[in-house]
Amino acid sequence: MEGVKGSGYFSSNENSCLLPCFPGDSGKVTTVVATPGQGPDRPQEVSYTDIKVIGNGSFGVVYQARLIDSQEMVAIKKVLQDKRFKNRELQIMRKLDHCNIVRLRYFFYSSGEKKDEVYLNLVLDFVPETVYRVARHFNKAKSIIPIIYVKVYMYQLFRSLAYIHSQGVCHRDIKPQNLLVDPETAILKLCDFGSAKQLIRGEPNVSYICSRYYRAPELIFGATDYTANIDIWSAGCVLAELLLGQPIFPGDSGVDQLVEIIKVLGTPTREQIREMNPNYTEFKFPQIKAHPWTKVFKPRTPPEAIALCSRLLEYTPVTRFSPLEACAHAFFDELRQPNARLPSGRELPLLFNFSTTGQ
């Protein structure tokens, strides 16, 4: 199951919510026997209605539904289950419990149209928007996303990464489409663990992972012994994209992706290449000087934002900031002010309710 491609709830197509509804819409109640996402395996009947498609892709389909008992909206991710393997996404999601990670409420299995076809259905928190769509909204209006939102969203992303990395889990597909946000509260939840994996030192992993614009350079160099620092690089790409209004490294292919990175960071040194993948030390690259970070971004970009970006987007994986180091950065100091508010005047979401383990 290595390298299974995932996507967020919503298709990148803005008409994703207008896809044809499948049978079961129009108020029909469906009752299934489902197992709670957390806690003991005690199957129970769960009823839901109001189903419509809100996203689809190579991974399967995501539906929006309403639970009958609580009247809460949920997202149901339906994926074809290969009977030869345990589903890694399910195993990982059952372990995770954090305010900035979409919660697995239940899971159940259903049969497909073909004989012996089995589908796994993950019943998840429903969150109405994504960072991708929020940013695109501002771009279409020829404006930039308010910096307070950039701070609130990125801080919560780093909190979620601090938590999953402490559990030994690497997400491997951090991108704006996989960051769900509630537009009213500004609460962010990391979703889509379809590419996630528990990384074990000494065990190889596929290098063709992560969506292209957000792929860490060690992945482009074909490393198979990478660490969770690939998520930090991806998070740096997300931060840069929110500041720029467009992807910072928009490569057309794997090689072109590296070219885009070199244009900004300059040619990696032999030592940096060795840190990314020792097998590539003999390769020759044209010598290009690093572009000053202050010239990469627009003139009014906060210096603290640029400084944080420069500590996330580093060639050498071990020198990138950890998630908690990122949370402590001066870029987020405004969030620590007691009178900080969202543009609507609403209070910020809870950001500092850390557990004893610092997550």
C-alpha cells in the first residue's frame, strides 16, 4: 500500500460540490454497523442522511452526510479496500487525537457493485473550507490573504505536525488542499492521511510521495531514508504560497521542480546533497547563487515571515526548524497578545492549550 495517492475532502475544481449526488440523497436514511474511531471496538448502529459528493480522486470518493442522532455534518471517505493489506490510513487515524487533526468518528465496510469488492468508509469531522480555496478567494479578488489568517493557519499546522511527528507519523502530503478550515472560527484541521506512514529508521520508503510543488528536495533526489522533515519543507512551501499568492516552486516535472528550488536556494553544496541522498554526490549541477529571500517576496512582507520561511526551506533536512521551534518563532508573537482578534472581531481559536507532552 506504499505510495497510495490521497487528496483532501474537496476536489481542486471549484465545482466539486456540484458533482452529481449518488443514490441516497433526497432524505433517505442509511443505517450501518460502524466501529468508533477511538476506544474499544464496540460496533454500533449509525444512521445518516443527506448525502452528496464533495470530492473525488484516485483515492475514492468523499461524501457529505448528516448524522441522524446528533444532526451533525460529517464527511464520509469511501476507498476500495485491498483484502491483502490492512488499511494504513485507518490504522494511523485510529491513533490520532488532536484539536488540529480531523477526527475519525467511525468506520465501516460496505460491498461494491462487483463480486468480492469491499469498501472502507471513514466517517470524519466535516469542515467546510480548505486553505487552498480560502487563498484562491483572495487571489480572485486581486487581494492577499490577511496576515493574521496566515499566522493562525500556519501556527495550527505546526501544532498538528508537532503532534503527529511525536507519534512517529509523517503525513507526506502537506498542501493547502489538505488543510481544512472553518471560515468563521479559523480553526484548522489537517486531513487526508492516505499517504501518511509511520517512519521507522532503517526501513526504506518510496521517494515518489507528496504533491509536486510541495516535495522536499531529498525526495526529488530519490532518498528512501527520509524523515518527517519532509513535512516541514512542505509546510514552508505552504507558508511561502500564502505570502506570495502563488506556489513558490511551480515545477512542471520532478527535474523542473529541482530547477525552481535552485533558482531560489542556489545550487546545493556537495555536503548538502550528501545530507539529502548520499548516492547523488557525484552529480554535477550548474552553479547558481542563492536569490536573497527579501527579493523572493513582495516588499511589504513581514520580515519575521521571511525569516521563518528561510528556516523551513533549507536543503539539509536536519537543519530545518522542528514544528515546535516554528511555533515559538517571532512570526507568531501577535497570536500571543491577549487582545489579538480575527478581522471579524472574533477571538482567535484556542492555540495554546498544550498537553503535558507539549502538543
